[in-house]
Amino acid sequence: MASTTRRPRPERRQPRRRTIRRRPAARRRPPARRGWRRALSRGNRSLTLGIVAVVLLFVGDFLGRHPGVLAALLALLGLGGVVVAALWGRGQYRRWRQDGHGQLPGGIEQWRELSPDGFEHAVARLCRRDGCTRVEVLGGANDRAGDVRARTPDGRWLLVQCKRYGETKRVPAEVLYQVNGTYRESHRCDLAAVVTTSSFTSSAVDWNSDLDQPLRLFGSRQLLAWAQQQGPAPWE
């Protein structure tokens, strides 16, 4: 008989075990501590309210027995209220005047006492008084070198840059550079003016005179003449 030899069986490849990543269990927050802290806070409140109530009762009983003291206390409170109201009203009126409301300033010192926003609103009032329409105050951080925009009586658009300066501070040429570069393209205006409570440097005046369309420069004298209706307006 022929000998039979067994062939070795091929090794079976074991399947790869997939590693399953388990999400970490969510941490449980410890329960809020309730107890002595909350009880203590409630106790402090109740104790404070109790003390206030006792004091009020004592004061009320004392004032009831001494009506003269009550009358004097009420008189002092009333007088204090009148003084506070008078001081507050005076401060509010001063701020109201500084914001360009009320009567227009007379002298140049009164113009300089206005706040920057008040100066812009006062110039806008001058434009409305002399016949301008659609007057708008543009002042702010992104005003693009323009504070007041208005339509003149002859139909042109005017841009005004307002500079409330002291007597010794003059408007430099850099301000004129900015106004001349923005009033046409950015603000769509036909002419521009710079109105100040001071004056202009010589370099600013010389540079402005070389322009094809010079800006209208209104210093303190021109401003007073315009405000008192004794001189031309910036668009005239």
C-alpha cells in the first residue's frame, strides 16, 4: 500500500482586533454645598433688617415727642434740596450753553468757551440762520475732515471744518491738506471752509493761496463779523 502523507494545513490568519476607544466618563460635579454659608447670609440679612427696624422705631418715637426737632430737620432737608437743585440746574444750563444752544455767543471769548461739539452746532446754526438748508453736523472720530455739511442758498454744497482753538494756537497747513483732499470726493461738496476761533499759520495761508480753488479761511475776526451779520458768510 502507498504511504499517505498528510499535508500541513495552512495557518489561518487571525482577524485584527479593533481597538474601541471609549469616551472618558463625564465627571460629575460635586453637589453644591448647602448649609452654613447660606444660613449665615440669611442670618446677616435678618439681623441687619432687625437693627434698621429698631433704629427707625426709635427715631420715629423721638421725633414724635419732639415736634420742633422734626420741623427743623424737614427745613434743613428742604433747604438742602433747593441748594442741590440750584447747583445742578446751573451746571446743566452751562453745559446747555456750551453745547451751542440758546443765544449765540457775542465775543470771541464766549465762542472759545464752547465745547468742541457746541462750537460745531453753533456754526451749523449760523448756516441755518443765513438761509442754508439740509444742514448736518458730521463731527466725530470718522468725520473725514468735515464737521458741518450744508446746502447754500444758491444750491451749492458746503463743507465746514470747525477748529475751536485758543488765541495762541493757530491752525496749521496740515488741516487744510486734509480738508482739500476730502471735501470733493468723500463729502461730495462744491466748496469748503475752515472756521476757527483763532487764526492760521503763514504756511497755511500761503499754501491755500496757491490752490486753483482756495478754501474759505475764517479766523476769529471773520467769524465774529459773520455771527454779528457784519461780514460775509463762508460761501459768499
